[in-house]
Amino acid sequence: MGVKAWKAKIIVADPDLAAALDHTVRQWNLWAEQACIAIMRLRRGDYGDEGQAVWRFLSEKGTFGTSILDKITRVTGRGIKNDEERTIASNFLSRHGPFEPLRAARDALGPNFWYQFQRAVRERIESHDAKLRQWREDHAEWIETRRTWEEEHRAYMNVRPVIEAFEAAEGQSGRRRGRWRRWLDFLSSHPELAAWRGGPATIVPLSKEELAACRRRRRRAVAEQARLFFEKNPELRALNREHDEYQEKFARPWAKRRNPDGFRHRPTFTLPHPDSHPDWPRFKGNAGWRDLSVPDRTVSLELLCPDGSRRWFNVRFVPDPRLASLRPATQPVRQGNTTYHYVSDAIGVAEQPVQPQGIKLILRPDGAYLSVSVSVLAPPCGFDVRQSAIEKYGSIWACRKYKQDHPDRPLVTCAVDLAVRHNGALTVARDGEVFARRLLHNRFFLPGDDRERAMNIPSLLEIAAVKRQLRRARRQTGRIAPGKPSCARLQAHYRALCEDRYKKLVAAIFAYARHHGAEVVIFEDLKNLLPNAVNERGVNRALQSWNRGAIVRFARQSAEDVGLRVATVPAFHTSIVCARCGALGCRFEQTREGVRIAKLGPWFGCRACGRRIHADLNASENLHKVLIGTFPQVRRISRDPPVLSIADVRVDQREADRLAAAWLSELSVGPTPF
């Protein structure tokens, strides 16, 4: 079961409704702030051992522990079924009486808000505690890493006091030390730094002609001077490199907020505030809200009025397309404690059972919104390993477990090789044998679909163009006052375009996989990935890395809702090994002059079996073999000359490329190699 949040904009035509919405948000945040302070006092020990016992019960029991907050607001602890909870509540009440801060909040908010209010306060505190625990673990690991680094680089640590004295007098350079003239002057005037590893204490200065040539370059004068200076003084270049590494990992002088020892800033607890840090009111299903009618676009909400009363309002709204797709089910489906009375087609599966659970009220400058949390009943998946287990133990382990449990059942997988010139290459295989392949372009439609209903996916080039436009607009705007947005509309358009791309791309991949009966979608592992977008105009490495990460992350989050699983496998050497015969191939490109070998060429050729195919399709086919364990073992023996070992066969890559170039030149290659 998955949970989605679908939005609807409230139509506010009644002044009483507008006042009630604003008052509800403000009262919720007012009491949430006081409740957070009161519970933090319980944890701190202001109410003795009895208060800390209440906090331990609340934190250990999770969501079910919020009932203790209701019990300590009563006059007595009688009527509590749980023995532990009754003992803790009775001890607290006998010593301190009813917990007045929460009792006042319960009386002001009413019973319909009270349950959700307790959960919201507990979740805010628990979220902070989880961040603090993670920070402490990371801090301890960081301290150990720094200690190990300092022991391994003892020579640098011996001269670091001299560098620290210079930075204390002249200031910090941040990350622009390569363009800081004072840093070069400092290195030039301290010959003892050249002997930091025991060498001679001599410095080779730049000549007047070299300095004059550097000054003629204006914008890059200091950077060019640094390059020439470090070429003549390799010991100082090594010292500068180690200093950069220490500053980047441990000192971090450019960080505005950081721990005194250089680590990132300790997480701080932020209290709710209706204007700066709002916590949005929540309505419990069939208690705080009722009579939801998607066809009529209405729902009844209980709101707090400025006169102190609580009143039910019939609220009209405009739903987003996903919420508008809800329609009553012909036969309700019960799964666990949830009964699904609605169906929807918005998630990618026809007639998928869904059920609205809770509603959150959100106030924005452009209007009031409802965020409806919808439980989605996931369709059954033949690959009976949960997505959480795949992420914890690895994709290859999950595949082996599936084969051990179901040795006679074929495994149908859909592999995706993400690209830049197009969105990606899709191949579908049954136990590694590919039977469907396709390049995913910006207009996507399934076989047999109406092409007028094609899905338009924004390309990376379009996003890069908007990013350049945003950068240009900010340069023309000039300096902005702190806290003021800069080019807000263009920035919102850029973010929406990025989100639209990865969501539509994942929807297209899942639709293609389900159309061919796939159970697992395979992506290449993003670790140690070197993007090849540097030769694409306007698409830089950071943009492509972000794009790949967002696609895989969103695919993992939404895979189970459509009955699929997402696996990631290492993609080393999948682009240069033939998926048909397992031999070393080559990538090439076609130009007006003819065919030539290119490291990032769009086509792939194999001289051993004569195959010619799109390089991304070949890499996608190899991902199936990596998952099921039939991809040949490839090891790099040496880099210069480049020698590989493929299935224990030694291959000289330069000789293989020379033979492949001769083989390609003998063939009559047309417009495409198909």
C-alpha cells in the first residue's frame, strides 16, 4: 500500500470561510508551539522522573504512544486498559496533576483536531531527534576520518600552523585560492614551505617576461600565474593540493553556519509559526472532514471560528487531474484495516483501488489548498521481493533469491540506459533474452495508442536553456535584498520543468515495462558514474547527474504502486562489450568524411559477430545480463597501454579499435547501421 498526496484549490467566496481558514491555521500553530515547548520540558526533566517516563513511552511506542498525551490531561488515570500506560499516567497525575499546556490545547482545538494534533507534535519532535542522532553519528565518523587523515599527512600538519597564521592575518580565500594573489605571494616568500617533505628549501620564481604575459590575460591573470608558478615548484603544488583537500573536507572556512570544529552545523529545533514556519492543520478521516464528493467538488470541514466556536463549512474546491480521476468503485475492496471505496486511473494502472484518508489545510499567498492523502492499493507483482529489501540487500541478491524461490518461473525485466541526446534506451528481456527494444524520445506513446495523446517529455536541452535564461535574468537584476526572491516566476518555471521531466519519464518507462509484462525495471547504478554530457551544448555535468538521480529516486518511490520493482546494477564496461556474443566492440560515429571510432559515438559495432546497433540499446541489453549474472567478467589490466581481460581473455584495446576501424571502413554503411 502506498500513500499519495493530491491537491485541490479551495474556492473562497464566503468571508466567514476565509476568516475561519485563517483562524484555524493560526490557532493550530499557536497551540503546536506551546505543546512542543511543554513536551521538550518533559524530556528535559522539568517534571521529574514521571515526565521523562511519559516521554520515553511516547518515543518508544511511536504513533500508538500519542495516547499517553491524552491520558495525562485528564484528572485521573482510571479507565486505561494498557497497564504500562496506566501506571505512567497515574504516577504523573498523582505528582503533577493534569498537564495544563496540553489540556488547554485539547479544550481549544476540540476532539476532531486533538488526535491529529498529538501526532503532528510528536512527529515534529521525533523528526528533529532523528536528524540529531544522524548528525551525531556523522560527526563521530567525520572526527575519526579527520584523525586518520592527519596521521597519514603528518608532513602537511607540521607546516599547517604557518598557513593558519597567514590566513588569520590576511583572511580566508574560500574556494578561490587559485585566483588569490596574496596566496602566491605568501608561498613565494616562505622557502621553508618548499621543504615541507624534506626536500631543498628553494623556490623558483617567475621571470618578468612570464609575469608580463600573465598580466595581459586580465581575467585569468592570477590563475595563469598560479599555473606557471606551480609548474616550476612541484613541491608547493603538492602542498597546495593537500591544503585544498584539508580545507574542503575538514576546515570548511567558507561555510556560513558550521560547528566550531569545522563540521556542518548542528540541527536546530524550529518551533511552528503561522507566518515563518507554519505547521498545517490536519483533519482526521470521517471526523474532521466528511461528505467528500469529487464529482460535486465539495467536502465538509470543521473549522475554528474567530469567536471561539467550531463550525462545519461546506467547502467547494477545484481538484488537480489526479484527484479529479477518483470515481466510486462498483465493488469496495478491503485490504487489512482499509476499505477502498474509489478507483483511479491516474497512477498508471486502470481501475486501481484508492481511498482518501486525511486532509491537510495549506494557506499560500495565492490561495488556500487542500492536500488529500490517498491510500493506493498496489497491484500484485510477480517479483515477490519488497522494494525496501532490494535497496537494503542489493539488486543481485534479490534476483538470486527470486530464482531460488521460483526456479521454473521466467523473470521479465526492462532495462533503461539513460542518455542526453534522447531520454534513454529501453529493452525488455525474458531471462536475459531480449524481445523488445526502443529508444525513448521526447514524444512517447505506447504501441497502438493514439498519437494525438502522446506524452511530451521536456528534454535536458530545454531545461538547460531555461537555466541559462534564469542566470541571465539574475545578472541583469543586480543585487537582491536578503530574504527577497529573485526572478521568482522564472525559478518556479525551471523547477516545474525539472519535476515534469523526471515524473513523465518515469511514467513512460513504467508504461512501456507494464505493456510488455516486465516485473523489474533496471537502472544503471549512479555510483562512480562519469556523465558524458560534456560535449552537449548547454547540458553540463551537474545537470545530467541531478537528472539521473531524480529519475531513479522517483522510480523507487512509485514502483510498488504500479506493481513493479526497481533494481540498480553497476554499468562498468556495458557500453563496450557486445550484448550478443560478449566480445569487445567499439563505439563509432558517422560523419561526412565516413565512419570513425569515437569514445562517445552513438553507434556500436562488434567485429566478432558483425553486429551494428545503437550504443545505448547495446548497453541496455547488457544490464539484463549484469542482473542475472551472465555478463562476462571484465577487468582492466593496465591503462597505458589500455589492456582488458574479458572472460579471462587478454584484449589490447588499441589493437581492437584499429581492427574495428578497418572492418567498419570495408563495410558499406548507410545513413544508419541498421
